[in-house]
Amino acid sequence: MKKYYIITGIMALIVSPALISIGYFGMLFGTVLVLPAMFMLMFFFWYLYAKKANMPEKASQIFLPVLISFGYYILVWIITLGFIGYNSAGVYLALTAPYFFANFMLMFSGGFAQFIYINIVSALLIAAIITGTRKMNEKKIIFDKKILIYAAVFIFLSGAAVFQHYWQSIYTLGADWQAERVEDEVNLYNYHPFSHNNLLKRLDDSPTVTFTEDYPRLDGATAAYPVYAAMAQELYKGLNRDSVRRYVNCSKTDVAYERLIKGDIDIFFGAQPSRQQIDRAEEMGLNFELTPIAREAFVFFVNKDNSVSSLTVKQIQDIYQKRIRNWRHVGGKRERIMPFQRPENSGSQTIMLAMVMGDKRLPAPLREEYATGMGGMISQVAEYRNYSSAIGYSFRYFATGMRPNPNIKLLAVDGVEPTLDNIRTGAYTFTVDVYAVTIGERSANTRALIEWILSEQGQDFIEVCGYVRIN
């Protein structure tokens, strides 16, 4: 009996998660069929095991290791991500190591909530395979009363995990279970250089500059990724979708700036550094060199059904300082305003503090949701929700180009809308520069790349990619 528990526990706790994880990893290379193939392989392994293993007859004994494994993973999720939040993702990743590749993929697809359903489906599938196999081979299985307790525990843990996931989404929203969300994240694989059918823009003519060695290493903000990834695809010769990973990444603003400070990359693309990032560089005896390469708009958005279409700078400041708490005070319905924020040191939060709030204090939000990654790959990102009383902010290109949503509308500021013409002329109040940021001495190829970006062809390409040229 002890041997059965050990082997079954290892299969449920390690082997099955590893197979599922490998299936998710296959999706990294666009091979979606790998995941169902791994489920089939898991089915085959459990079929052979159930057929040949010396199992006890009582169902409660047969399924105990499976329930324990399921309970372990679900409790890890509930405690680390459900209660503590995404700032404990590192602990979660360590405790769910067999799911490493699956978790790696879930980071990019918008969080780890799918982990709950993966485990529910996996546990039910294993139970079904064992039951079916034993019946097919005419092996006795006694469904004793304890199995009802197991079923109750399974349902309770599943329900608790699902509730925790939705509770995170509604905590700051009241009890609006139907709230639609605008997530400040996007599938980065759609913009991966040299990958098949990516969404990157192309040059109409042959580039005036190309690189065949000593490729500048690029990283930056999510909203800038389609631009610098497209540049790499057009200018970096001799690379493919795998080898380009050494030179082009999107770790997002906070982590990308840290990588720049450490010398792991040559150019950061995105918003200006925050005060903390500047201080961090100065502690290392370094200074950022900022080269404006494009213009962009920092925008505020609300639900499309919100009657408010324009706010003044003062009204925005008062909303975020909680001095204005109801939409009726700015021409809207009698409804409490829910102003959402981004994490500290993210690109949009830096602009919010520096350009919008200035010297005015920005109170902490009711609750911030974060999605962090392991090993410095994914920086913290907030999740913006979109329902009638919410207001959030982002960059125009991200909100309209990378993550368009018909249920939101961009607000005018002081009566001026964030159109391309208003950004080009600077008429829109919160027009900002997008920078190519370097630190220390620039290599010859780094200088050449920045010079190309500022050239006529480079600036034309900036506009093709959806930004406004700087010159």
C-alpha cells in the first residue's frame, strides 16, 4: 500500500504536471497540437499504470494520492496568489516547479488563473482514467463512503480557488460580477521578431542600415515593443525567431530599466525613467542618456457609456486625489468614481506622477493587482477594469493599437482629444516623448541604430508603426 501511495503521488504531483507543462512549452513555438498530444500521453501513462499497478480496492484509498496532489497545488495557488497577490508569484513559481513551462506561458497570456482549471481538469481526467481502466480490466473498485468526503473536499477547494480569482477582480469594484476588464497586458508573441505571421510592420524599401554582428541588445516597455521589435526584424540580418531572443526582449519598464543599469541591454525603449530609477543609476555611478525618438499621448479612458467625454487637468488631479469622488461633479451620472492606478516604476505610473500630478500627492488605490514574473522577465503590471464608474490611464498606442477594446473611450483633456494631429502639434496636454535610453558609452552599432531611428527612413517607419515622428 505504501509503495502504491508513493508511486501514484509522484505521478500526480510531478509526472502529469511536467507533461502538461511540456505541452504548454510547445505552444511557445506555435505548435498548439503539442498540448493535446501531452494530454494524450498523460492519458496513456495513467492507463498503463492503472492496468498494471497493484491498487487497493477501496476508491478512497485509490484516489487519496491524487486528491492530496490536487489539494497541494490548489492550496499553493489560493495562499500565494489568491490571498497574498501577484507580488508573491516568485514563491508560487518555486512551489509549483513541475508546471514551470506552463507557468512561463501563463505569464504572457495574462496571469495564472488558468492554473486552477488545469488542475481541476487534470484531477478529474486521472480519476476517470483509473476508474475506466479498472472496469475495463474487470478489477474490483469499491466506492466507499469516504469518497463522498473526497468529492466534497475537491468541490470546496475548486470553488475556493475560483472564488479567490474573482474576488480579486471585484474587491475594489464592489459587487459587480459582470464587470468587463481592460487588461494592461497583451500577447507579446504576436510581436516576436521573425516569428510566422507576427503583427510587426515592414519597411517598404531596403533599410539604409543593417547589422550582421554585434547586434544592439534591446528591451523596453510593452507599448514600445512593436516598434523596436519591428526595427530588429528589418535591420538585424542573419537571425531567426530563436536566435533573436538573445538581443530583443520585452521585460517591461521596471525590469528593463534595471537590465539597462546592470549592462544587460544596450537600449531601453519607452517612457522616461522614474525618480527611483534615476537614483538607482546614480548609486551605481551611472547616468541615463535619453534620446527622443517619437511622440505619444498619455491618455485617460472610461466606459463607452459614461456620459463624460472630457476632463480638465484640475479635475483629473482632484479625481486621483479623491477630492472629486462622484461623476456627477464633472457632468456625469450620480455614481462613485473608481480611479485605477499602475504599479510604481511602471512607465505609465511614472508619467502619471511626473506629468499629471506634478508635486501633488497621489494616494494609494483601494487595491492594486499585480502580475509579476520570475527571474526579472516580466515587470509588475496592473489590471485595469472597465465598468461604468472606472477611470484608468495608459498610452494611446497601447490602448488603441495593441489592446483595442470597443467598450472604452479615450477622454479629451481640456477639450482636446488625443488625435495624431493634436499629438503632432502638441495641442494635446499630455503629449509625451518616447525615448531610446542608453547608459554609459554607446557601442558603434548602438550609435548607428539610434542614428537610423532619427533618420528620414527611421522616422517614416516610426509613423508606420503607429507613433508620431519626432522630426
